[in-house]
Amino acid sequence: MDQQLIEKVMQQVSDELGIQQTDSRSERCGGIGLTEFVGTAIGDTIGLVIASVDPLLVDVMKLGKYRSIGIIGGRVGAGPQIWAVDEAVKATNTEIISVELPRDTKGGAGHGSLIYIGAEDVSDARRAVEIALQALPKYFGDVYVNDAGHLEFQYTARASYCLEKALGAPIGRAFGMTCAGPAAIGTVLADIAVKAANVEVVGYCSPAGGTSYSNEVLLTFTGDSGAVRQAVRAAIDAGKKMLGALGDEPKSTTTPYI
Amino acid sequence: MDQQLIEKVMQQVSDELGIQQTDSRSERCGGIGLTEFVGTAIGDTIGLVIASVDPLLVDVMKLGKYRSIGIIGGRVGAGPQIWAVDEAVKATNTEIISVELPRDTKGGAGHGSLIYIGAEDVSDARRAVEIALQALPKYFGDVYVNDAGHLEFQYTARASYCLEKALGAPIGRAFGMTCAGPAAIGTVLADIAVKAANVEVVGYCSPAGGTSYSNEVLLTFTGDSGAVRQAVRAAIDAGKKMLGALGDEPKSTTTPYI
Amino acid sequence: MDQQLIEKVMQQVSDELGIQQTDSRSERCGGIGLTEFVGTAIGDTIGLVIASVDPLLVDVMKLGKYRSIGIIGGRVGAGPQIWAVDEAVKATNTEIISVELPRDTKGGAGHGSLIYIGAEDVSDARRAVEIALQALPKYFGDVYVNDAGHLEFQYTARASYCLEKALGAPIGRAFGMTCAGPAAIGTVLADIAVKAANVEVVGYCSPAGGTSYSNEVLLTFTGDSGAVRQAVRAAIDAGKKMLGALGDEPKSTTTPYI
């Protein structure tokens, strides 16, 4: 009993952090006997495709010209999924239909995600979903969590269509993000980031504006790729100190990449 | 100590699922010494009445002509409460004043609920609340949960005023719903449902439209009662497979009824 | 191992309640080596200052004329933080810039908070944040919780600028609040409060109106200070009975003050 008990408690602690520590299930994807299923990944994220959405749903789902869609959605995380899908649309013949941000993270301070990817051919949609699922662990690398909240940092040298659709990123330019919950920490991170390097602000989101009432302040910015990366990096250390003052030392969910 | 510890851990696991497994408290309702109290039921749901709402509150609460109200509200679940109250209004001389959907489920992906029932006489309001509390376990029957999320399916052969107010159901007609969180699963369920039978879409809700930023996609539909039931049933098996790919096998909260 | 296990379980139970039972960290504030840091307090609340917000952020943060700001934000609780900051603005040369209410409480039914305080001089902003952090435990005193939800009651003999900004309180007058989640309980508390004394309603908030989709009904009122206090007190006992019907006896988070 003791071992089971420990596992249950550990699972609970892990759930509280809002993150699955590992997910080997994505390696056995396709085994559930449903043609729509592609795979799963970290953050209770599932990847699905619909080869031809029923005509009754095309309008209510606002699919535009697309009938073949890929779907990426998770309970925990929006930034990582958005960055991962951005990588997927760069590598495939697909477009972003919509990005929605539920208020979730399984009791955490942030968002979950629901992203629709459009394609002429379902094999393209499936490929995009596969790439996004594979890329997802990377983009959880600079998500740091403890029992009080989380920090999230993202960076790309070249933003593409998913970052444009979800966060207004300028296509083809470097793009960075600082984010924290509780939101108060995110405010200070935003100030530290813009003071650290010569960047241009793209967006500022707070609980009452731009988020789905998440307990986060989020800043996005563009500029020279070196400057954007420098701004993000400057905020990481400060974020860990502030969130660490409310609990244990915040830990990377996977492996930092910035 | 060990036994207490186990109970606490079990309670936590149960809480994580967002559901009270059993609730014998509804049987000892009325015992708290407060005239407004009617009873409790599954999903941290409480039933209350106010015989005559204070005039100071009638406008801010948007009660219209009613002064006697019944109140059903829970932390976990909106669909089950809406369906249970629909049954209650059919059986009593009451009307639906309002249905509100907080973003809740105690860390889960969905909604809680707050429903005001209006009556000329408080005894009618109380009776409606009693019926709704009694019916509630039935409508948790096709709510399936695991640690990653939930599936919800509902069906009625004849929709009444609560389903009309809350979900736009056509009065007197068969009405069904598919729903899942994470939302991505709900999207595929919607497509499976409309492909399975000749139904007419009533509503489609997603995190950014029609929900209170819950991590759900929800489809409602009407049609011939056999077709509506067939559409719902087709989605149940697929839903269990998809949600099961993210965690344990999803289990019914009570006993399936569809 | 057993002792660690017990501590982890206890922590989880405490987290489920959405409240840190004690927080001695606020006494060792300033020790994290970041000039912006002021301290922490109950409810995963952090207090911060920015001496001069970067010009790039002044507009997006809607700071108006202020460059020096104090920041109070927590995962759990909005009312306590609003009341504590109200006390702080009375005692310092500061103003309230904004009050935002994320949907949070770490899986609970209510809000978190993000409050920006403006000052001509950063030392004033810092002093206000210090006072708010010190006052915060008092205003968690009439927050009562169990595993099903929470009750919150607040009272002041003289409302100031933070209560005006956040809740529309009339400056200088007595001001009270009743609140509960699940929301159904809050509805009955509102009715009990206005029937108990001669008060004037200021605001009524529910999941779909005035909250950030929290599972709460909240009533605020003004009047003679004796009447306001009497209205609040009348609701406390009824609230404990109703919430207690859904779980254990609701306990004060700190020490009741009303």
C-alpha cells in the first residue's frame, strides 16, 4: 500500500504543478483505434485530425475554406502549444484557422489551448499535428513552476503564422515573451525585459485585458534577434527569485532552451 | 494515522476528478436550521429557496415579476444541473429566471452552475428544487472523468424551459449534447455526432465563444428522438478512447442513462 | 519518509482550501536580492515596487501620470487584498491606478488579484505595499473555507480609494460585503444581509455579471456603520450553516475581525 500511496501523493503534487512530468504516451500514438487520433504530449495535450469536417459544422466552427483540419489542444499551457504549432506551420503546407485560450492549467494560474490548423489535404494537417506534438516538450523548457505559480519565457528568431494569429507577432521577425502567474510577478518581468535590451513592445496582457481572466501578466516584443533573446534572458533570473519567494525554487518543466 | 492519511489522499484524488463520488447529505437535508435550505447533491450542489426576495435585490438580481425563487448551484457541472432543473420545471408550476455558468469544476476543465427558478408560491419553488436535487445523480451518469479531463453527454426526448433558456433548445423536441474537456476532444465528438445521425445543430460552444472560458467544445442538436440519441451514443465510445489516451479509462460518475 | 509524506498530504489539503495557513516569509522580505521585491503574505500574495516604469510600458499598463508604482497581487483572494490596500492608501501619499480580478484561488471558487498603486515617490509606493502586506492577514479573518467552497465577509467604517475603484464604494462611508462560493449560497447571504439592517445596496455581482466568471455571488452595501456591520454579521452564521451542509465546518483562515 505504501508504494501506491506515495505514487498517488506524488501524482497529486505533480498535478498541482499543472504539469505531467513525463509522457511516454505520445510514443504509442495511433493505438487507440480512432482515425482522428494523432498523439498526445506534455501538458495533457492531444493532437487530432478531421479529414473532412461535416458541412453542418463548417460555419459554426468558422473554418473558412478548409475542410481538413488538425487540432492541438491541452489542459496546461497556451504559449508552448502556440510556439510548437508555429514551428509546425513553417514546416508544412498548412494555415492557422484559430487559436483559443481557455482559462485552465488544472487549477494553476494560466491558460489551456485549442488550436485549429487548416490544410487542403488531411495528410498535411496530420503532419503539422505530429510536428507540433514533437516540438512541444522543447517549448515547456522555459516554463518554470512551483506550488505558488509559474513563469513562462519563449523566444523565436523568426515568427510565423501561429504567433501572428495568436499574439500579433510580425511575420519573419524575432519575437519573445515573458509571462508569470501570479500576475504581479509578470508586471515586474515585463519592466525588466524592456529595460534589458532595445526591443519594441508588441502586446501586454493582464487578467482583465488580453487574457481569459488568467492570473498572468504577459509581455510580447520584437526587435533584433540578439536583443529579443537578451530581454527574455534578463527576466528569467528575476522571475525565479520572485516566484521562489512564494514557495520552493521554480523548476524547469523539461529542459531550458533559451 | 495511516487510515486517515489514506482517506485524505483518496479525497484528494476524488477532488481532482472534480466530483464527489457519493453524497448521502441530500438525504439529511433540512437539518441545518435555516428556512432557506432545501438540500445538497452530487457536484457540491446546493438547493435553496427564498420565500420573498428583499425588494432591494429584485432589480439587481433581474427577477422580473417573481419574488419567490428556488436556487440550484454547484461547483462541479452545469449540464447535469440544467438537465435536472429542466425535469423540475416540467413537473412544477415554475419558470426559469436565469442560468449562469461560472468557470469552475474545482480545478477541472468545465463549469459550475447557478440557476434561479421563479414561482408564484414558495412551495412550488421548493418542490422544483427538491426534484432537481433528486434528478441530479441521473444526469451525472454520462459524465465520464479521469485525471486529464471529462466527457459529458446529455439527452432528452422533450426539451423544456430550462434547456431553452440555457442552451436554446426548441421546446418539446428531442435535444442532445456532446461535450469534452480538453476542448480538442469535444471538437471531434461534435463531428462524430453530426455524422452519425440526421440531426440539426442548435449550438456550438468553444473556449472563446459561448462558454465562460472553459476548456470545452460543446455541441447541441435537435431532431427525431431516435436520431438525437444515436448521435449522442456514437460520440460516447470515441470520447472514452480519446480522453483515455491522456490518462486512465474515463469512468462514469454515477450510472450511464443514455 | 512518513513524516514527509504527511507534510505533503497536509500541504495538498491546505492548497485545496486555496489558502496558505501561515506565511512567515513576509518577515524575511528583502532577502531575495531584487530591488523590486517588498515581501509576501497569505494567499500567495506578493508585494513589489517599480521605481520608474519603462516608458515603453506606461501606456499599455494605463499608468496615467505615475511612473513609480506599487504592486500587490495574489493567487488567492481579491477582497482581502482590496481591503488591505484600502488601508494602505489611507495611510500613505498614494493613489489606486487599477484593480484587476483574475479567475483564480488555485482551483477554488473565487478570484485572485492584481492591484497597481501609484505614487510620486517610490518610497511612498513601497510603504503602501508594506502596509497592505501587514494588513492582509486581518482581512482573511472572515474568509471561511472548507473543501466545498468559501465564504467572505468584509467591513470598514470608512471606505477609501481602493474600495471606490474596485467596488464602487462611497468614499468616507461605512461599507460591507457578503460573498460565497458556490454562488447559490452567496445569493441567500445577500438576501439575509439586506433584511437584517437598514442598508443601501451598492453592487451585486454574479458569475455572469461583475465577476470574472467566478462561482460567487457578492453583495456590497453602505449605510450607517452600525447597520452595515449588523448586516454583515447576520450573514456569517447563515453562511457557515449552508457551506457546512456541503462539507466540513467552514473555518476562519486567520482570526475573525468583524
